Amino acid sequence: MLEPREERIVDEEVLRFILRADPQRLRTPASCIERISADSATYSHFFSKFLVTNKYCMPDWMLDVAQCKTLSDSHWSALQHWTVDAAPHETQRQINFHHFKESFGNAQLNVAECGVRDFSDQRRRQMTMSEYIDYWCRHRAMRADEGKTEAGLSPAEIEEAKAILYNKDWHYVKQNPGKIAYTLPLIFSDDWMNLHWDSRTDIDDDYRFVYMGPKGSWTPLHSDVFGSYSWSANVCGRKRWVFFPPEQGPLLKDKFGNLMYDIEEDQKVSASASAARGARPISCVQEAGETIFVPSGWFHQVWNEEDTISINHNWANACNVDLLWATLAKDFHAVQKELDDCKDTEGWDEQCQLMLRTLSGWNLVDFARFVAHLARVHLALLDGCDPAKRKGGDDDEESHSRAKSRLLLALFSLGRLARVAEDLLRYEAVARQVSGDDGELRFEAATFARLVADIPRIITAEVAEPGRP
């Protein structure tokens, strides 16, 4: 994966308005999937209309790449190498199974069995890419001739070929750092989650995935990890999506109070019951070359209507960091309630943090470390906007405009982080680790102090008396 070469620039008047606004008041409901063309999908437009408002859309940038016949472009080699020209009876490019087996045959995959439920997810099995491609080819052959290809296969191979197996969460970028399959679109490039995870030395993980699976593979109803954004680009195939806004979450529960597993599993029970309670889905079909942006907290279920490959990222930035924090805080309070009968037990706080990490993927201290890291990054950007510290540069109007955008974007990010940090420090588990002589976050004390004490004052001054950087 390549980072975009362009700089993220947002209109000054937009940033000044957003700096003064309450994040919740900026978020607006959506009743349909909005399409935006590659020509209009500037970063400023996407930032103000979709990121800040938490609305979903279908940017056409990847579709344009395909239509402009730039399949040989090395920046999107996935379009060239992962697919082949359509067969005479096909209308779209098809999956290049040979390429995946030859180039990634030993890759370890975490494959979902779409027909087997495992609590709120699907049961997983470990396979190599070579094994998975062999399965997929047998599955396609059996589907094409309605089982006539069973001759010569073992009972186990026949049973496997009849199953629907979905290769989810393949960490393509992490596993193949030297194989550049695509360029990160500018509108999705302010990615704090993967920036932070790439910097960690205690864990080898990221949130950049490739999904690939046969017709009929699917993902149960869910909202994305940590309450993050996500984007999904179809390299080939077709997906059908069903969305529900965050506020409809209580309407999507089953009789046990858990989120429904399959919104269409039983039309007489699940779908009709949720609709009777007021849940109203928003649906769309995503074709090859199209991209979906999924806002924070939106529930969705996805089906592959053809053999499909997609590139998917989970990500977050200043526009939704408060939603990540709200999701984690809600989970923390649920953990405290669950363990309330043990509250007087020694080590209760530590046990709550351990359980929270298991439930949510991180705990309060992990999140505070994330906030501190991003604060340091943006404090350095802010310091770089100081005219006394800048070296050289053109003194024209465009340069001033870009410098002002950098300054205001840094302040916007730091302002959102400051709100979260102030709330975080009210929790003893975090405050103790920041202020204690042996606390895990003691080296971040100065960062938190500057973030909470200085940034609101700087923002107030900048909004009241805007000056040139």
C-alpha cells in the first residue's frame, strides 16, 4: 500500500466553523446512500460533508480508475494482478486464482464458515491460501454443474466444497510489505488507528484487510471495531449492504437482548420484529470498482452476491475519536456493572481493565496511550506551523492558505483530543497511571498537561483573533 502524495487541505472557513461547534450538533442523519464523483471528492468536501457529519457515501474514485483503463498502474496493481479478463459468458473481470495460489500460497488465513454460528460471529478455521484457493475452485465447479464434479473427490473434500467459506480479515499489507497492491485514497488517509498500531512494538497487528469469498458468503449484523469508520472497495464482484443508524441499535436486539445475528435469518421473526419496533434499513448494492464509506457506529450486514474480492480498512481520526471514546466508556461501565458484586475485592480495578480489554480490544490505559501518541504527533505539527520555527518556503497566497489549513487542522485534531483527554483523566485507572511515579503513562504527563491546559486556550484565541501562521 502506498500513501497518497497529495496534502490534506480543508477550507479555512469550514475549519473555523467546526472549531467552534459541538461535535454532536454537526452529526446529521442520513436516509440514503449518497454517491460522490471522483471530481467532487476533494478532501475538504469529504471532511465537511461525511467525516464530521458521520454520514455514509459511495465515492467513485476506484470506479474511475477502472473506467480510465489504468489497470496497469502499479499504484493499483490489485486491479491488474488480482483479476483477469472476463470469459466470453461473463460481463466483468474474474478472480485470478492462479495468481493468489502462486504468489500467496503459504499465507495463513482465518477463514469463516458462513454456515456455522459461533456466538455472535461465524466459526473460524485456519487454512493456507493454497488450500483456500483449491477449496474455492472445487466449490465453483460444484456450483456450476450442480454437484456432478463430486467424482474423484474424497468425502471430506465434497463436504468442504459444499460449504461456504469466507476469507475475512487477511492482513495483506502487514504480511506483504513489499507487495504494493493499491494506493490509499486521500479522503481515507487521515488514519490514526493504523498509524498507532504500526508504531506499537508490543503487538504485531493492523486494521487493513482483504476480504475474498464465493457467491453466498456473508458477514453477520455488526458495527465496526472500536466504533471506528471503515471503507470497503470492491476489486471485483458484487456486495449487497443493509445499514441501520446507531440510534436504532436497541431495535435490532433479539429476545435475549443481544444484537441480531442475521437480519434476514427468519423474516417472520427477526426482520419483521425489528421493523415493527421501528427499525428502518437502508440498502444498496456495491458493484465492482465501487467503494463504500461506513460511518462510526452504523450497524450493517453484508452479502457477496458474486465471487468477490474487496479491500477494507478500519480507521479513525479527530472527526470520530469522541465516538471511539464513547464506545469504550460504555463498555467499561458495562464491565463495572457486571463485576459490581466483587467491587470490594482486592485488584477489582485491574480485573475490570483486563475484562474490558477482552471485551473491547483495548482498555482505558490502552486508549489513553493512543490519545497521548496522537497528541504528540499533532503537537509537533502545531509547532511546525509556528512562523518562528518554519524554515524557508514561498511567501505567496497559496502557501499561506495551505499553512493556515495545516494550523487549523492541527488545532482541530488537538481540540478533539483535548476533550477526550479531559474526560479520560477523570477515571482513576488513567489518572493513576499518568500521575504516579511508577505509572505506565508517567512519561505522557507533560503531553496530557499541554493538551488539556494549553490547547483550548490556543483554539479560543485563534477563533477570536485569526492570524496568519
